[in-house]
Amino acid sequence: MSEHTPHITPYRTLGIILLILLSLTFVTIEITSIHLGAFTVTAALLIAGFKGYLVLAYFMHLKHESTLLRVLVALVFVLFALIVVITFIDYAFRS
Amino acid sequence: MSNHENHTHVHRDDEAQKLGMWLFIFTELLLFGGLFLVYSIFRAQYPENFHESSLELSVTLGVINTVILLVSSMSVAIALTAVQKSNYKLAKLMLLLTVALALAFMVNKYFEWGAKFHHGLYPGSELMQLLDRGHHLYFSLYFFMTGLHALHIIIGVILLLISYVKINKGKVVSDNFMHLENAALYWHLVDLIWIFLFPLLYLIS
């Protein structure tokens, strides 16, 4: 693996990603200032999830990493999702 | 290890170093993930209290700190690109900018926590004991999660400063930059956690 030269993320890409992240932050603030109950929470978490994806893919350059690493990272998030779902099922069915 | 002194082939495995760092990051993600889960459960249990408590936080300070962390995440990524392109001057400048932003974050946090302390709101305080259970839980989680996050900021700053020294000594160079890469990964993790902490604690109410 060390033979292959590492991918160098251009400055431009990093700048564009920052601009998107900043815009999404302000979109989140706007959305959460409108009180729409459960929709607000879902929207804020979806945007946070997308921002997290951008940080992982570009700043942490997973987009150019080996398949092994990308699958491992994905599995950690799947594991966390399972823990959340199972805990909430337990919580919902307690008398 | 080679015995030939003049043939200095040092064994180095960048992929393994990176994988090791990622495995550590996984444990960090699950550590904070557990706290997010605790937050979600208690939020579901005490929605009104969580709503009222979150109104106590300054959204302005939260936004400023979010912007600071996002910019610092980019500056550390620029530092890595600069090292890969042998532009060490820019790399060092960007690392110093990142550290300066981290300090600005901590100063903000100091004022934010300071205001809470001033109002008698801190873990174990008399006021905290008198609060409703939901309020108590919210502020305990607030102090614990932002406190643990701030601890990560301090560790991140130390790692970035070590990278800075290594660039200065010529130990982090365009064909050997794993120390900076791993320090940068840690810094991005700090940013990543804040991306979820900020809306959950400050915005969703």
C-alpha cells in the first residue's frame, strides 16, 4: 500500500467544504428557530449528519482511503445506530 | 531492522499508523455516542425540562464556537496539504492559526461556564440539587459533555504543537507526515463531535 502516493486534497476543495459547512450551520439555526416539533429535530440531525459526512469524507479524507478503512468507519456508525435503536426499543416497552 | 548503517532503510508503515489512529477514533466516537444516547433517553423522558434548560444557553456563543471549530478544522487540513506540497512556512502558519482558534474557543467556553457558575449553576452546587430532575440531568449532561469535549480540545492543541515542532525540526516532511496527519485526524474528531453537540444542546428546544 505504501507504494501508492497519497492523495493531496487541494486547498480549493478545503475552502469549498468550509463554505458549505458554514452555510449549513446557519441553515440549522434558521430551521430550529421555527418551531415545528419533531420535524425540527429530524431536520437539525439530518443536517448535522450531512456535515459530519463532509468532515469525514473531505477533511479526514476518507473519500481517498482504502475500502477497508471506509467499511470500518461505516460499521462504527451502524453499530452506534443499532445501540440507539435497541436501547429505545427497551425503553419504549418498559412498563 | 537493517544492520547496514549506510543503507538507512527505516521500517515505516503509514497505513498501519493511520489505521491505529482510526481505531482509537472509533473508541472516542463510541464514548461520545454513549453520552448522546444518555442525552436522548433523558430528553425523551423530560422533554419540557430539557426545552426550558436549553433556553438558558447562549446561542450566540454557541454559534461563534461552531464557526471557530469549522474554520480551525479547515486550517489544519490546509496545514497537511501544505506539508504534502513542501510548503512548510504555510503549514506552520496554519497550525498556529488552528491553535489560536482553539484558544479562542476555550476563552468563549470560559465565559460561558463562568456565567453559569456565577449563577450558582455548576455540578454539585446547591442550586443544582434544588432543580427539577430534568433540569438537573440536562445541566449535568451539558457540563459533562462540553467539559469532556473541552478536554479533547486541550489534548488536540498539544498534539498540534508537537507537530509544529516536528515540522520545525524537519521530522515532519512532505514524504513523512504521519504525525501531522494523525494529529489532524484527532482535531477533525473534535470538530465532528461539536457538529452534533451544538444543535443538540443549544438549538433543539
